[in-house]
Amino acid sequence: DRVVAITRALARFTVDRVGLPARKVDVVHYGLDELPAPWAEGPPPPAEGRLLLAVARLTEQKGLDVAVRALPAIPGDVRLAVLGEGPARPALEALARELGVERRLLLPGRVGDVAAWLERAAVVVHPARWEGFGLAVLEAMLASRPVVATAVSSIPELVADGETGVLVPPDDPDALASAVAALLQEPERAERLGRAGRERARSEFSVAAMASGTLSAYGRALASRRAS
């Protein structure tokens, strides 16, 4: 009777590319109230230095190669940690060696306590080339971390550019590096963006909002059946 899409971007895809009638599609964003609880032992975040963090599968979709290419233009005391696994690991490691930043790239795999790494991060990056939702972005917002992400697919629905983070074009290492460096140079601004991100996450992407939206979708489906 109705189809629930988790973002407006995905709703447009289901109408324009899949061919579903727009009148049947409801948008209900994911809801999250807390950061994920630790689920296993794992490597802790480094205790020293500034940390740039990405939480993503190591795949072409996530654009992590763009973050590695941005590293040479980011202050040398900053390390990039990517929490996740995937087939792009060898290519990312080779790229880091080619650019001379292999000691600044941390690939600890899937860690058991993502919240601990988020709390340690100065900035969270999400350089995806396309995205269905971007749950890692929402987790960063809940952790009060400023986000630098690409302005693709669903991400602008989460990150309010200039208010809770910074949006940059995809496949643009220079733009990514410039945005990250600016936040690192302005810690007060970065903190302000992080606080605003948490407020936005709690008000617009809560579990209660998700439940309410889902109930409304069922209500419209039932009303349509009664009318017919």
C-alpha cells in the first residue's frame, strides 16, 4: 500500500529510477538516540595527536581514497583513522605509501567501541560518492563532532552546511583538506558546529520521530484502504 524511504534522496530514486508512484512513497528518517554501546574488545584510539576520523566500509562508494589524497594538505600532526573493513584496503594502503602518508593512516578494522573513537576525534569526515542514509554521520552528530562530508545523495538532509558541519563537492581532495584544516585552525567554531549537530540529531533524528513517522505512514495506508 505504501513504501517507506529512509531519506528524501532515496524517495526520489524510487520514483525516478524504480518507477514507483510518488503518492505511495513516505519518507521516514532513521532515528538514533544514543551512540552504539561497545560490543567487543578492540584497539583504543591513539592517546596523542589530533585525529581525523571516518567510519565506513572500505569501498569505492565511501570515497576514502579522497580523504587519503587530502592528507598531505592537512597539518602533519593529524592522523586519519578509518574504522571499517572492505576490499579497498590494499588500494588505500598503496595510495598512502605513494603519497608518503602511510604513517598517518590508521586502518584498525572494525572496532568494538566506536563511541570511544568518536569522542577522541577532532573532526569526522564522510567523503562518500553516494549514500543511502549515512548513519556514521548521524553518530558523529550525536557525539557532538563537526562533520566534513560530501554534498551528495542524502547527506545534505543530515548535515546543515555551515551550521552543523561543512559540505564539500565529491572527489575533491583539495576542498576536503581546506574544510578540515579550517576547522582544525578554529577549534571554537568546530565545537560550536558539533554542539549544533547534536541538537539537530536529537530534535530531528530521534527514535521518537522515527516511530511517529512510521505510525503516520501506516495511518495513511489504512485510511487509503478504508476509502477504497
